[in-house]
Amino acid sequence: MSRQPRTQNVTTDAGEARITWVAAAEPRLVLAVSHGAGGGIEARDLKALAAALPGHGVTVALVEQPWRVAGKKVAPAPKTLDTGWRGLWPALAAPGLPVIAGGRSAGARVACRTATELGAVAVLALSFPLHPPGKPEKSRADELLGTGVPTLVVQGGNDPFGKPGEFPPGSYTLAEVPDGDHGFAVPKRSGLTEEQAMGILTEAVTGWLTSLG
């Protein structure tokens, strides 16, 4: 059983951010996940995790960066995103539970860059943007490889920001949503419904969280 979501506004050096808490009845972990540079916490993968994980003892904290709370359309520079995330961290850690840092796309990069510094026990990277579309030479692999903590990447099989086969060897775990794009949308030809695709994603995340102990 999960409780009704509650929101919490948090003042950071990058502006006012917001956390939507979806609490487990008997939580053992907090998974804090933020959105990408072009969307919010209504993204299908974040919604699916918030629906599935509280039943497995994981409280989900959906994080909205200050630029989204302020109603802006374009994300600021990575340094500013990191500042916002750092400012939120004390609120995320306040329940006294181990915190897993996560996010999708730009949010995944923030989680990777700051995990060790902030004391995250692990990182969940959804749709990690390994490179800009069509520019594989501009790799961001160093961010992913440098988390310093157990890391799960969940990647769409047809993500223009990096297909699973493009990822370099490393100590992280990689799970694939077949035929998924950067937002984990799947084409009809894949034979998967959106519900099935999200089931693959949430099962991968749930299994990985269980493996963390």
C-alpha cells in the first residue's frame, strides 16, 4: 500500500525546486528521480516507477528542477542543474533512508556527476544521453563510468542519444527496452504495448534494487 503523494517545495541556490513524494508504507530506500531537459515528472518512465516501486518498499521522490517549477521551457547549463540537485539533497536524505540518485536524460547525467559527493548509495540512469544524436564522437561516457557507486542504465533499443550496443564496457548494469526511443515510446511494429514496455523497465529496476540488498 502506498500513501497519497505529497509535494514539498525546497529552496536551492538555483531557485525553488519541488519534490513529489510517493511513499511506501514500510520504506527501506528512497529513489530520487529527476526529469530531462525537455520534460517534467509526467514522463512515462517516471510515472511507471512511481506507481510500481512503493509496493516494493521503495519511496519514490519525483524531483522538479527549479527551471521547471519557474515555468521555463529550456533547461539551464549542467552546472546549474547540479546546483539545484545539491540543494535538494538534504530534503531527500531527511527520512533517514539510503538514497538512490536517479533521473532521465539530463537528470541521469546530474545523478551520475554528483553521486559520490552527495553520498548516494547507487545511481539509476534512465535514457542516459551517451552523446548528442548523430554525434557519437561527443561521448559523455566518463560521467557514467565515474559514478563510483552501483549503477543501472535503462536504455531504449532505438535511442538516438545512444543505443545499448554503443555503451562502453564498465562496472554498471545495462537493461534494454526493445525498440524504445529516448522517451521509451515503442512503435507498433515492435509488438510491445506501452504498458508492456513500462513493465520491462519497472521489472529491471525492481530486480536491480533487490540485488542491492
